Amino acid sequence: MAESALGAAPGTMATMPGPARPSHLNRAIAARLKRDADGLVPAVAQQHDTGEVLMVGWMDDEALHRTLTTGRCTYWSRSRGEYWVKGETSGHQQWVRSVALDCDADTVLVQVDQIGAACHTGERTCFDADVLPAVVGVPGARTSPAPSAT
Amino acid sequence: MAESALGAAPGTMATMPGPARPSHLNRAIAARLKRDADGLVPAVAQQHDTGEVLMVGWMDDEALHRTLTTGRCTYWSRSRGEYWVKGETSGHQQWVRSVALDCDADTVLVQVDQIGAACHTGERTCFDADVLPAVVGVPGARTSPAPSAT
């Protein structure tokens, strides 16, 4: 854990941690990237033509650099603690079409051309198998109970 | 920071933190939810018909519970440390269509009907304004240099 998170209220972010590892990421991009305490940002991979949200991975500065410069999505594996070129062994590559940062520069959206299944379970996307029971909202309706407003 | 993260290698996750705050979330869902050290999971909001990825927010157990049961997307604001019902003051509500967990139960995808702009800047999505220069990948091509394979 970066020291920057110490002293912050639980569930809040105090300051902006720097890169966790050395990287060749463009300096202007690195300067505005807002990382979590582990030096990571979530990266959403979306199929460029169908719009399917395929998966969410994590990128540090260097994973983003490799994604921007090699044409292949590269993530940081939080469980293995190493870089992970999507599809390098499975053959289910993600070929980069475009990359965008969000308005807060703390999330990446990668439009990709996904070969085969994006999910390690063999499903096309990581969100296909576990749909939760949810109340469908009706635009214009008043919700009840109303949680704290912002 | 949850103590579970202490002792873990930088950038890796050691154990699964529990809920950060009390919640009425369904117990079966809560039991399999894999939270970060702050008790949060990223939540991707996608427009249900156009497929636009609108934004990525954060949910704790209770935010997910409210999203599942009120028909309105509710997030946990990391900067303010409070629940945040999307559009409650701006009028730019997110009405829930469906909610799914990913294969690792550590990310949420919410299909929504977004009223107006999803982004606080007034853009339709949070990813409209900051497209990064990227090499477009060509399926079947060999990338060079080839980073570590997995």
C-alpha cells in the first residue's frame, strides 16, 4: 500500500499515487493519470463494432504504454503480479482499435477487436454468466426508499 | 486500508476484504463479491440500447444493494466518502435495466437508460473527450517488441 493512502478516511482517496513500476509511458499522459494506491487504473475492454463490454482488467503505466504502442491489450495481473498480454497463450487476443481516458483520468476504455472468447471460462464476455436479480427502473418514476441525494 | 492488504506484494491482492460498511445486500451475492482493500468494486455503466460505455463508478455492498432494488444506479463516492445516486441533483439519472457480475465477481456491469449526459462535464460519456494516440492492432500480425507472455 502506498503511504499516500494512510490517514485517509476509509473508502476515500487522499492523494494521487505515482507509478508503481518504471515505465516508458508518454510523460504527458503519465502526468495526468490518476492511479489507485497500487498504481493501477481499471481498463474496460469493449468490442469495437458490437459494443459488447468484454472484461475489465487493470493497467499500470507500463501496461497502458504497451497497450498504446503494440496494438495488443496488455494488463497488470493483480493476482500474479506480472504483465499479461491478453490472448498470448489462449490465442484469444485483443487487438487495439482505440484507447481513451475518462474525464477524471482514472479509468481507461479500450475499443478492441476480440478474437474468440474474452473470458477465461470460454464465454464471449466476462459478464455473460452471472446476471443478478434487479428491479428495472422506470424513467420518471420516483424511487422509494430514496437514499442520500447528491 | 484493510489489514488484509498488509504483507501482500506491491500490486497484488492477498485476501478478500469484507464489506466496508453495513449493508442489506443479499447474502448469497455478498458472499461471492470480491472487493478491493476499500471494500469496493468497479461498476461499468453502459447504455442498454446503443452500447455506449458511459462511465465507471465504484460500488460497495450497499451501493450494489440500492442499485439492485431501487431501479436507480447508486455509487460510492471515493472522493466524498458517501453514497451518490446518479443524477439526483443534475437530473441525469441512470435507470437500471440489468445488472451482472463478472466471472471473478469483482466487477459490476450495469445496463442503464441514461437521461442526458452521463459525464459531469456535459459530455454524453466520460470517455468522449480524451482519446489517446494508439497504434491500431492488426489481427494476425506479430507484435514487436513482444512483452512477457501469459
